[in-house]
Amino acid sequence: MIKESPIVFKNLPPEIKNRLKKLNGSKRKFVKDVYKDELLLYWKAARGVGLVIYGELKFQKGFDGDQFFPVSNNMLEEKYGISRQSKYRAIKKLSKAGLIEYRIDAGKNYQCRLLTK
């Protein structure tokens, strides 16, 4: 039997720890093919917001394959307390680091796609 083991990050700011605690209480317990090295790349590029965007995109990619997915302002605000400005900054940092690709459709949310596994 496979035992579930949580990912532990050291020296995280308190606000990120609180967001991760919210995630642990959700019904979504598993994201397919999450790799520690990828997590560190996203953390280095855009800190906690980068990790959240990575997690959401990876979750959607597990269901629908490799394509562009919307990153909703409302979802990030309600679930994680992340403002739209922080989202936009993080997406641009992740894109500059070569971790995601994004496109902008007028009047809609950014559409993002992971460039990692």
C-alpha cells in the first residue's frame, strides 16, 4: 500500500503556510506528476503565487492534457487570497523564467500553459 506523505517546505512565510493549510483541508488531495524540482523552479521564479499557479495548472493538465487553461482572478482571490496584480506579476515572472507560456484574449483571463513536464 502506498502511504501518502506531505511535501514539507522550510522557512516559508506565514501567509504561504496559511494558504497551504487551506489546500490541505480541500477535497482535492492529489495532483498527478508533481515533481520536487519543478516546485523549486516555480518557487524561485515567483514565490508562493508561482506555486499556486503551478498547482492549479498542473491539476487541470492532469485532466485535460497539455493545453492553455484560464487562470481566474476570482478563484485565486477566493481560495488563496491572491490579488489580480500579484497574479499578473507572477505570470510574467514565470514566463520570463521559461516555465509557462501565456496568451491574452481581450476582456478575458490570462490563458496559461505549463512548459515543464
